Amino acid sequence: MEQNNKLIAEFMGLTNHHNDSSMMVRETLQGNEVVPIDVLQYHTSWDWLMPVIHKILKDNDGTEFFNFSANISHALFNNNINNAYKSVVEFIKDQNTEVIGSFDENGDLIF
């Protein structure tokens, strides 16, 4: 769960702390804010998760988005944060795979 919350935080623009892997950094108008990974609440709080969902809905389209949209609609309709969270994590992982690419058994990038 902590790794998935970190994944979501990175999607939302937080970066890894240069000295401490248990912390992330959020840029604010007042300067950088250090955020411990263990306080991220994407998995338990709609207040944390809804801005992520909004960003995905605002910034994406295509087949992966269509699947996400159907899954997230169902989760929201049923007020099921667990399914919404899983859909968000799955969508971000799929997006990261598309950006990074696929690799063969030797670790070479497949175009």
C-alpha cells in the first residue's frame, strides 16, 4: 500500500526526497514541504483520492482511460474507496508502462 501511495504521490507531482527514501517533497508557493510517505492517505480518504481522479479524468482519453472511467464510475456510484483506489493505481501503472515501454526477456526496450 505504501508503494502505491508513493506511486500516486509521484503522479500528483511530489518528488523523492534526496536524503530520505521515507519522505517525499511537495513544491508549494511558500517553498518545499517534506511529506512522510506513511502519512499519505490516498487509500483511505476521498479528500486525498478525488484530486487524483479529477486529474486523470481531466488529462486523459483513449482505451485505458475508457476502462478507468467505467471502473471509477462504478466505484464512485457505490462509494467504494477501495475499488476507486485500485482503479487509480492500475491506471497510473498502465500509464507508466506506456511511457517507459515494454522490455523483452533480455531487458532490452521493445519499440
